[in-house]
Amino acid sequence: MRTNTGGGIRRWVARFAVATMLLGSGAMALAQGNSIQKVTSANVGESTVLTIDLAEAPAQPPVDFSTQSPARIAIDFFATGFPQQRANYQYGGKLLRSANVVQIADRTRVILELTRPARYQAELKGKQYIVTIDTAPATTPTFTAPVPSAAQRANLSRPSLRNIDFRRGTDGAGRVVVDLASRDVPINIAQQGRNIVVDFLETALPESLRRRYDVTDFGTPVEAMRASENGNGTRLVIEPRGANWEYNSYQTDTQFVVEVRPVKEDPSKLISGRGYKGERLSLNFQNIDIRQLLQVFADFTNLNIITSDSVQGNLTLRLNDVPWDQALQIVMDSKGLASRRNGNVLLVAPRAELATKEKLELESQAQIADLEPLRTQVFQLNYQRADDVRKMLVGGDGPGATRVLSKRGSLTADARTNQLFVSDIASKLEEVQNLLQRVDVSVRQVVIEARIVEADDRFSRNLGVRLGFADRRSVGGGNTAAIGSNYIPPDNTSGVGTLNNVPFLSLPANVINTAQPAALALSLFSSTANRFLNLELSALEADGRGKIISSPRVVTADNVKALIEQGTELPYQAATSSGATSVQFRKANLKLEVVPQITPEGNVLLDVDVNKDSVGIRTDSGFAIDTKHVKTQVLVENGGTVVIGGIFTQNERTDVEKVPLLGDIPVLGNLFKRTGRTDDRTELLIFLTPRVIASQASRQ
């Protein structure tokens, strides 16, 4: 008995009406004697039992497969006819809705329409094929082969597994490969909890293979495997890790493979192998002819499959819930076949045969091209220059250059009329015309406006003091006293002497940007005006704000570099190789260099290089240049504005000059010090605004 369930197919449509009309009454003659007599259904408890009565026991076991959406079971009886050629049985049960019986050539297919996916068991008993459909929900397919009787087990020795191997697939899948002693070994596979259990019935396991395989280092969803004997068979337990994985299994001749693949989070990408996207199916074939197997794929996919006469041989294949295109690829790889698809027609042949056929076709086309007469056609270019297009069509001498014309073709460009004169075969002229339709188009233009804003906020404050003292009480007697910042000789004694007003402490406020500080002077003297104390306070506070806006603007075509600049060239002396000097120039300018690229969404991708230079301080070698430079790539929407760069600097400084000790006295110490405070802030911002200019065609 063999058990199977509904696979993971999302959609499956079988069309047999056309085939039946084409076959007609002659199909019965190909039935080779056996035929389906009747199809009956009965409910046994919660299960439904379908019985198919045959005229005689089939020489080849029937093949069945199932789909989930729609829920169906298909059974193929080979070398078997159907007297009515086509019939429909309506049951209307809880599990079985109807059965369609259709004869196609020398085989008959029975399609069971289910109300929902369900588990089923199929068993052949003499002339009857019995299908039992259970109410349990569909789970992972399990294949159960007939178990030999006790007498048979006593007469037969159990075959042994040859090898158990593990490999890593290209997509990160873990591949468990088991070499069987025979392709007819019955196998059960099912998921139990988190593990995958594979039972090889009536099979022995060599002592060297009875162990635990640690395969963590392969980096696949499989962590380990355990192989052991289980009663009269061998059990292989595959231990995946995590929950995001799925598996399928298939058998090719004596090799049984279980693939455990990681499941991606995106449900649309839950496919196996090299991007297989076909609908899933489950199949079990024992020594089936390769042509009959390809016919099953043709019925399943509604493809017209044409096989070469050299496609021969039999195949044992067990597939469990795999995409049909992956299953077909496995079949072709196992037999060295290849396929070529044209619309809904698929040609299958040996690889060497297909390669030879394609080579002959290419050689034939090349010979035709050498003999085909040449034609001349004139192409008028509207937006591209004829010489530029000529270089593109004939190719260059460098590596990677591609020639569009054939080896007999020639091309001439007329710069005066901007025309191309092409002489070549008809197919190449058509290629040139298609290429020019894509190349000779108007190029959209872009206006790029840059706004460079420089703002500064400057604040300075300076406080200073001067102190002086003089004593003239003894001038008449020839003695005088003064305290100043330098030595002052005494005056003459012939009259009233004078003293220079030189302070002994001079710490005035500094000049700020040529602005002189304001001063407040105070003099204290005695009643006889012969003793003086001078005090002068000076202060200056400067507060300045400024803003410089530079707005270069340039228009250029899509993917064409544009450059605009304005500024000054500064001369400087440079030494030459002979030792003489020459005058050279350096630029201090405002420059905008940009390459726009219009995206398909209408946005603009900009490669921008912005320079904002200015004349700096003067040095012995010439003027220095203050440079502000931004180079970047940015994506901006059409008409939008983006800030591509900004520089903010702040300079805070406090300077104190004082007389030692005296300047540290609280309050009074301010008379013996000079204080200066500076707080300067500068900011640079660069804005970009691209606008796509609408072409004349888009305006109309």
C-alpha cells in the first residue's frame, strides 16, 4: 500500500477535451487489451473509498499525483483503455465531489475532484485499484511501499545502504544523499516534530554508517543526522535547527536525496533551487519510460513537449512536493537531456544533439548572410551628429568595441546634411533603424541654481586705562618730582618749569578695524595746582553683522557636464627651471561644476563640485587664497531644494593685560589692567535647486 497527500500546488488545470476529440474512436485500438470497466464510490465511516475495476490486472503499476489548489487526485493507467473514452461521475460526498475518466492514446486518466485537500491511500488488489480518502487534513506526503510477507522475508536477504553523504547546495540548502543498493527500495519519509524521519524498509545498515553525523560546519539548516537500524529496516533522522526551513525529497535511480532549504521571510520568494517558480507536485515512478514521464509533465503543465527519437531509457523517480520545473530539470539532468522552449512548445533532446543542431542553424544563417544581396538606406539624424553615430555603429579599435554592421556592411556620414548612408543586408539595416530610433532623440535639459550664503556675526569689546602723577611743589626751589613711564629730567629753576604729561601706566583700549576707542579723562590736583593725578579710561565696543549671497546658475543637457565660474586671477612670481622668474596667475573665483542625470521617476541625480574662493592676507610670496570647496553627489526631486554643505565656525577670545599684583586687587585692580573680548561667528550654507526644462514634444 502507498500513501500520498495533496501537494503545495496553487493552481492546476487539466484539459483533456481537445485530446479526446483528436484521438476519436481510434484510441481504443491502442489500449493493448486492458480497460477500465467501472468506477464506484462508497462511504466507510468518515472515509470515502473509490474502487476502479479493470478488465485484468495491469502489467504496469498506475501512477498518481495530487494537487492542493484545486484539490484533485490524478491516476494514470498505462496501456489501458476506456470504452466510453470520456465519462463524468458525480458523487457529491463530503470529500469526493466527482470523478472524470478520459482516455488519451494508450492510457487512461482518472481525475478525482475533492471538496478540500485530504490524505489518501492507493492500493492495487488484483483487478481493482482502491483509493481511500481520509478526513484528516493534508500533511507532508508519506510514501509507503508494500511490505513483503514473512515467507518472502525469509527467502530474501536484506540489501544494505552503500553510503550516506551530506553536501551544501548553492542556495544554502543542506542535501542528504543516500546511495541505495537497488532503486526498488521502499522508502517512507515524514516530519515528526522538528525532525525529518526517513525509513528504508527491509534494508540493512553497515556498521560503519551507524553513527551521528555532525554537519553544523556546513552552514545549512541541518544541524546533524542519525543513522541506525530500526527493526527490519534502516532509519535516518535529520535534525534541522530553527523553524524557518522546508524540505523535499526525490530519487534518481539508486540515489535518494533529501533537500532542506532555508525559508526566506518574503513569501513571494519561497522557491527552491535556482529560482524555480513552477507549481508543486508529488510523483512516484518505478522504472518508468522516459517518454511516458515527459508526457505526464506535458499533461500537468499544458505544454506541447516534442521529444527526439534518441530520447530513450527508463527512470525511477520519487518526488515530494517540488516545483514542476525543478522536477523536469532533474529528469533531464539524470539522462543528459536539454530543452529549448518556443512559446508553449518544448523540445527535449540530448544536449549534444541540440548543440549540433544549433551550430548548424548558426552556420546556415552565416552562409545566407554572406550570399544575401546588399541594400543601401539613408538615415536622417535630427539630434545626434552623424559622425558620432558612425563611430558607434562601426565600433572602435579598443577592447570591448562592438560592430553593429555585418562584415560586408559599410557606412558613410555626411556632416553637411547630417545624414548616414548605410549599405548592408536587410536584417542589419533593420537593426540600425531600431537603434537610431532609440539614440536619435531630443535630450532633456536641466537648470541648476546654486545659492551660496555666507553670514557672519562679529562682536568685540575693549577696556583700557592710563594713570599719571606729577608733583611741582618744589619747582621754584629747583626740585621737582614726577611719576611716568620713562625718565624725565628736572626743569630749569629760572622760572616756572613744565613737566611732560607722560603716564606711568598706559594700557589703553585697542583699535578695532581702524576704529579709535573713546576716552574719558579725569585729573585731580591740589588747591595750589602743584600736585596732579591723571586718570584716563578708554573703551570701544564693535558689533557687526553681514551676509554675502552668491547665486551661480547654469543650464545643461542630461548627462552633460556644465561649468560656470567668476572671480579674480592673482599674479605671483614663480621660478623657472633656468633660475629666472616669471609671472603666473592663480584663480580666486566662484565656480559651479555639475553633471545632472534625470532618473525615470523624474528626479535629478547631481554630481556637484562647488568652489567659493576669496582673496586672503598678503604674504611675501603673494596673496593667500581662502578656499571653500564642496564635492558630492545628491538626488533631488524636480524643483526641490537641498542643502549640500554647511560650515559653522565660532571664535571666542578674551585677552587681559595687567600690572602684576596690582591688577589682581579686587575692584581697584581694574585700574591696572586692559581687557579685550572677541566673539565672532561665521556660517556657510550651499543650496542646490535643479529644474527640468520641459521639451517641446511634452508641451504639445
